[in-house]
Amino acid sequence: MTPFPKRNLGIRIYSMTRPLLEFTVRERLGEYCNIEVRERCLAQEFIPTLDRAGIAAVRFQNSKGTTETLPADLVIDSSGHGRLTLALLQSIGLPVPEETLIGVDFAYSTALFSIPEAVRPDWMGVFTFPEYPRNNGALLLPVEGTHWILSLAGRYEDKPPEAWDAFLTYTRELRTLTVYNAIGKAKRTSEIVRFGLRASRWRHFERLEKFPRRLLPVGDAICRFNPIYGQGMSVAALEAEVLTGLLTGAQSDGLDETLASAFFAEAGKLIDTPWSMAAIPDFIDSRTEGQRPPDFGNTIKFSAALLRLAAQDAAVHKLFIEVQNLLKPRSVYRNPELVERVRAVMAERQVASN
């Protein structure tokens, strides 16, 4: 893969740690007088209505360790695992949704570093892509407090370690030494934290004929992405926008009859682009489990040629970043002029390999 040159694509990207993001969201919530935040609570069960066709309340453990039942007009399950939604479906005799799985056996290790004073202010960060057949990659970005956050990622035997010496060695084995050279002059300021994911999962709620009234799973409860692509929270935010629009135009009885079907239909459209972008590179490894997309071989060749073209052309590079960040749909890659240019790169590659 051709390295990308440093470019200003006119796209502003903000990077921060997860605690800062969650603190900022919590502060914004506190600005609304009609929102009450209950801390240190654990949702335990969704209580169905008497006719078992919807949800009436949430049973939870409060901060004192005792159980409460809270009546609800609408329940949003954003728990990530979605187990309470699945348990409710089974308890009222409805089927759980079909699932599409991509088994990736993926892990990443993350640490914080102080940015050295000698680093130029225009040197922001780096994304090191894996180079087949290895699966090792890295993402280094600035965050608050004049720190870098570095995540090393890989799968199967290329999973990154937690021990510091092995962590540093891992950076030397990346396809470039950019990350290794950067942190070699930086002070590590945190422990190394490791996270693993066995499979990406898309629960197809949109295929269910019936769904409980006044209940909606969102975010990871519907679709859990391979986190290396950084799209889970973006999709959840877009789903929240869709839900806001539906609730703004809904009457009280509309919450019962049409909300779920309308929401799941729109959520499916949002998920399609990031899921497709994750499925293509994930299935490059022959050990990845799941159903490969149709015409997978040609799709991989097209994607590789598109990346090579993006490395050469700033306009294509910008388009690629806009699709990756869900600013534009993946359908823009079907533009006839772009397709012709990508196929020309594919032809050049074929001639070179012969």
C-alpha cells in the first residue's frame, strides 16, 4: 500500500479521550431542566404491559443497592449488549432478531504519552494501516492535556500485547517506523489497557414482524462494529438524530404503532455503509468467519486500487475520508468517472504483477 502524503483536506477532526467525551455529554445533559440523571444504577429487567404487547416499566437496582420499578412511556436500550431487550422479546413470546456476524478475533492495546516539546505543532498524528499478510496497525492522535493516545491493533497471532517492552517492540514491526520514532522520545503516562472483540454483530430488528411498543434498542444494541474503524459512536449519534425527527412528528399513539418500524428502517440505511466498509477489509483474512459479500475478490481489488488512487490524488483522498467518517454514502464510489479511474489503476497493477 502506498503511504499517504501529509495533506490538508479541509476536514476538521476532533480527538479526545473517552472520559472527556462522556464528561462533556453529562454536562450538556445537566443544562436541561427536564432531564434527571440517576447515577450508579443498574437496569435489571424490562416489565411488559398487561397485554404483553409493549413495555410498561424498568426494574433497576438503585445507588443504595435496593430495587426500584420506574414506569416509562418510552425506553431506549443503549446498553451496548442489548440483553434486556432480547430477554423481553423471549418473555412475551416474540422471536429474537436474526444476526449477521463477522468473526474477527480482534484486540487493541491503548496507552497515553506526553507529547515531547520538540514535536512540531503541525505534526498531528498518524494512522498506520496493516500490510497483508500481517494484521498489525496503529492509530496515534493528540488528545487533551498535551498528550498522545496510541492504540495498537491486530488479530489472531498479531494481537498487541499489554507488557511495555512487547508493546514497544510491536511498534517497530509496523509497516513504517513513524509511530515507533514518535513514542521513543515520549514519556508514557498511563498503564497499557487491552480490549478484545470476537465478532462484529448486526441484529436485524427491521426483519421482525412484531416488536414491543414503546421500546427501542439503539447503537451497539443493534449493531456492534469492529472498533478499529471508529464508527460505532458516529452511527449511534446519527440514529439519535433519526429518533429525534421521528419523535418530533409523532403523536402519543404514534409511539405505540409506528415508531419502531420507522426507526429500524432508517437505522438499517445508516448501518449499511459502515458495515460494508468494515466487512470488506475484515474478510481479507481467510480466517475471518461469516458470509463474504458477493463478488468479494473484485471488491477487494477495487478497494485496494481506490486507496492507491487516493494516495496520489488529494480530491479522491478527501472523498475517501468523507465516506469513512459517514459524511457521504458509499454509493459515491459508483460515480462513473471515479470508477473508470480506479479501473485504470487496477489495470496498471495487473500489468506490473505480470
